Amino acid sequence: GQPRNVQPFSDEDASIETMSHCSGFSDPASFTEDGPEVDEEATQEDLEYKLKGFIDLTLDKSAKTRQAALESLKSAFSSKILYEFIMERRMTLTDSIERCIKKGKSDEQCAAAGLACLLCVQMGSGIESEEIFKTLGPVLKKIVCDGTASVQARQACATCLGICCFIVTDDITELYSTMECLENIFIKAYQRDRDTNGVSSTHNTVLHISALLAWTLLLTICPMNEVKKKIEMHLHKLPSLLSCDDLNMRIAAGETLALLFELARETDADFFYEDMELLTEKLRALATDGNKHRAKADKRKQRSVFRDVLRAVEERDFPTEMVKFGPERMYIDCWVKKQTYDTFKEILGSGMQYHLQSNDFLRNVFELGPPVMLDAAALKTMKISRFERHLYNSAAFKARTKARSKCRDKRADVGEFF
């Protein structure tokens, strides 16, 4: 056919443009929407044509253009399975990501690290992903350990390092090396109370949180003898982070403690923690915190998390959660599963449900079996029509307006006096 002209690329609408092409793929049922049939093959070709353009733009001279292209690729990778497309261009993508992390500024490094995560999620745990990690792993470690790099870039690289290592590493030596790298970052948070200069500690808190969560993720795939060593090393130190001023650090420390107790009891049913009384006292205080100087939303979030953490530590209990995706259901019934789910949800965002349905790697991680294949007729029976949705939304809107009007109308009270 005739060669198509490449549309001019603008920084402002790069991510929006990609999402307009990808949003329909986030839900397989969207193909069965009422209306004219869509030529899936032509749409796929159009999407790939645009993605090739974005890959080329990751080498552009303009930093803003490179960053916008990286963000557009992230949107596409999180909303659709593109295994074959990526397989043909994995080395080009890897080289672009490496160059952006090495030479880019903070925002560009963060975008590149996020794309590296999604690249490994797309490729799964095969030889190709191992090659990607062999190239990017040393670069990520260098940024994480570089005190002169921006905290945001180091934070993004720490998260990326943990996720990529979780996906691809069969080499136990590489796993331990990566964990040590992350460990060297977050153990600095233990010294906070003794640190005379609180400013630097506070400034690096986001980095410490990301390193701790990435390390915890990797701990879930360690052999039991290594798990025991790490528990002995950190279980007595982690409670000190519960006194941190940062809410996210308190929550990360609390959830890590719950996970460590869960793993410790799996390895030893009679596991005994010496300072249990002091720890439960701290956790109970956080679960019932009523300090007036803290925001109400923060207090609600903290109390909710630490009620679950307290139950885990005291009663060995976990509040089971159910995740729905398409016709399937998944139950999160332990802290290890919750930690893994939360990590991947953070990087996939709204694409998490789609990847749970279609991504072989994630389905293996959560033991969901092979993807459930549904034909168009089955999908259509599961999906209500636009007209039915419109009627339902209209009725709900009217009922809500009526209920609110009664509460707001002052005349409702006046009538009682006549």
C-alpha cells in the first residue's frame, strides 16, 4: 500500500493520543459494545504504527519529547498485551531505556524506569527478560546507590530493580545481590532517631520506602533458610520505623512486619518474638490513633491498615479480599499475596484487571491457570447494553438528587410549625 504520513507529534497530547487508541483494549468486552463492528486487525496495525513512532521518539534531541514518548509507551504497555510487537523490538527498547536512565534528568529517568518494569511484565520470566535485566540491572543499581542522583529517580529505579529481579531472576546470587543493594538503602532509615540532622532523613524517606517494599517483594521468593536470616536481622529493627513522621513509611513498616511474622510462622509454627508485648502496644496505638495534628484521611487510612496488621501479629489472622476481573475472581488471603498484588497494581494501574485476565506471567504468579477464552457471544451476554446502563444511571441519579434535596431544603423543617 501507499506509505502513510507520520502525524506531527506534540508533547501535550502524546499520552492522550496513545490512550485513545489503547483504552478500548483494556476490557475485552469492549469489542462487543453495541454499535458498528470494529476492524480489529486495522486497529491493531494503527496502534503498532503509532508505537513505532513513539519508540523512534525516545531518541529525540528534546528531553520533553523523549519523556512524552516514554509515557505514551507506558500507557500502551499497561493497557494491552503486546508480546509479539515487543519481542521484535526488545533490544531497541532496552537500549532506549538504558540511554534515558543514564543521560536523562529526573522525570525522564522515572519514566524510563517505569517503562522497564512494564517491558519485563510484558515479556514474562523468559530468556529475553533475563537479557533485558542483564543490561538494565547494573544501570539501575548504579542510580539507586548514587547519592548525587535525584531522590525521585533513585526511588523509581529501586522499585524497577525489585520488580524486574522478581520477574526474571533464576540466579540466586543475583537475587541476593539485588536484595543487598536495596537493604543498604532502607537500613539508613533505622538510624533516623539517632541522626542529628533530620532534614536528610526526611528528604530520603520516599527512597527508603520504595527500597523497603522492593526488598520485601524479593523476600517472598527467597529460600526459607535465607528468609530466616533476614527475619533475625530485621524483625527487631523494623518497629523503630513505626514512629516515623511519614504516614507511608509507618504503613510500609507495619505491612512488612505483618509479612515477616507470616513467613516466620510458616517456617516455625512455634515462632516466639521476645518483644511481642511492646510491639502490640505500638500497633494498637497506631490502630486507634486520634492525634489532632494529623489529617482525618491519614488517620482513617492508618487505623484501617494497622487494625489488620495487629490482627496478623496477635491472632495470625488475615482479612481475605476478593478481586474481580472479567468473569473470574481471585482471593487475596495472605500478606505475601497482598504485597505481590499491590506491587503490580501500582505499576499497571487501571490495566491490572486486563493483565490478570490475559498475561501468562501474572496468571502464573497468582496461580490462576491459563487465560479463560471467551467468544464474542459469551462476552455479550455478560455485558449490559448502553441503553440499559443509561436507564440505570438515570434512575440512580434521580434517586440521589431527590434524597439530597430533602436534606438541603429548609422548607422541609418549616412545615412542622403550620
